[in-house]
Amino acid sequence: MGKRVRNTIQIPLVEKLLSYIYVLVGAGIVAVSFNVLLLPNEIASGGVSGISTILHGLFGWEPAYVQWSLNIPLFIAGVIFLGYQYGIKTLIGTLFVPFVVFLTKDSEPWTLNPMLAALFGGIGIGLGIGIVFRGNASTGGTDLAAQIISKYTGISLGKSVALIDGLIVISASIVFDIEKGLFALIGLYLTSKTIDLVQIGWSRSKMVLIITNEEEKVKRAILEQIDRGLTKLKAYGGYTDQERNTIMVVVDQSEFTGLKQAVRNIDPNAFVIVVDASEVLGQGFKTIHR
């Protein structure tokens, strides 16, 4: 009895500790990528780090101090206006990024080729932020400003983020040159894609909706040949108003060709809709974690 109680306490503690490790490791990767790739090449690819790059280029201000001076008020504003849900972990991320930026400020640049810096800097920033997100936190900064703008103006969050990052990139183009602004856009794009990759992973599944007159045969083929479960949905024809069953099945990308061939062999006239499913949780796919 004592062992079972102890285990139920330990698992959440391990997960909580792991989430803090995610925040620290991710924030460290963000800071190092900034210092050794983006800053030396004057690539301001959005966010507070982009603002600090611009101010460093204009006035020589220390990026770490600029980031602290912007991140802390933004975090406080987020708590006031949004009741910020990430709490202490986001505060750690907000403070730790500039801290590591300060510690690694004398690091040698990994490259002075702006294209390589934009490519690998964008990937590095995205990797770090994605890991922080896995810890259910964020690095604060302009994301908080975008959420406040979205809440009080009605502008969507995506547009708010794009507006702020766009202004930073435009400012970088004016302060440095147009080419640096274009490199910043490349970095910004790769950051976004890398965050998605870290969050979702490499695997891609397909959700398939099948409307067929050979429902039982298709169902048997999915269960026996493809070895996948399925769900039957009630549907009505828009023209005939007749009730039809729609089969919904989710398969790995490697299984999709076999499923398509099986349906074609059974009912060449079947109506099949295929949708990309970026993440699938549950039995036979990714395990659901708390």
C-alpha cells in the first residue's frame, strides 16, 4: 500500500522537474543561437532578441540588458492584463534567456555568412522555443505583447504576432540594409517551422473519410488487412437526403497506399476524402502524457 502511494506522488514530481529542465535547456539554446549566429550577422528575426539586435547596431547597447529591460515589464503586463497562465516557468524562461546571452556574449561567432546564420540561427531559435513550449512555458517577450494586442483590439493572435515581427524586420531593414531584412525573414520562417516540428514531430498521419456502397467489405479490409480501428459516422446525402454511413479511419503515412488500394479494389466508385493529421494521440499512435 505504501509503495503505491509513493509512486503516485513521485510521477508528477518527475514530470514537473522535467518541465523545468525543458524550460532551462530550451532557453539556453535560444540564447546561444542568438549570440553565435544571429547577433554577429545583424539578423533581427523578430521578437525581443530582434529588438536588442537593432539597438545593439544603433547604440552598441548590451543585448542582455535590453532583453531584461523589455522582458520583465512585458511579463508584468502579461500577468496584469492576461492573468498569465504559465506563471513561474515563463518567468524563468523570460529571465534565463538574457542571463545566458550575458554569459555567452564573448563567444566566437560560428559563421559570418549571413545566409548560414539565418538558416541555422532560425532553426536554433525554433528548437529552443519548441523545447520551452514542451515544458508548458514560454520565453515571454513580444508574444505577450501580441496576446495583449489581440485581447484588447480584436486582431487575431497570429496577425498580432506577424504585425510585431514585421515591424521589427522592417526596422532592421532600415537600420542595417534590405538584404539583412530578407535574411531575417528567412530566419523567422525557419523558426516557425522548427517550433512546429519540435511540438508535433516528424510523423505524419492521414485521416481518411470513406463513403461507399460496400461498407461491410471496406470495414473488414480495414480491420483485417490494414489492422486499424475505425469509426462509423452518420451522414446524409445533400441531394437525395438519404442516410449513409461514413467510415473514418486514421492511418500512418506508410499504411495509406495499402488502404487506398484496398478501397479501390472493393469499390472503385467509393468517395474518399484524405486529410493530413499532424498529430494523433491514442492507442496505436502516440501515447497521451499528462
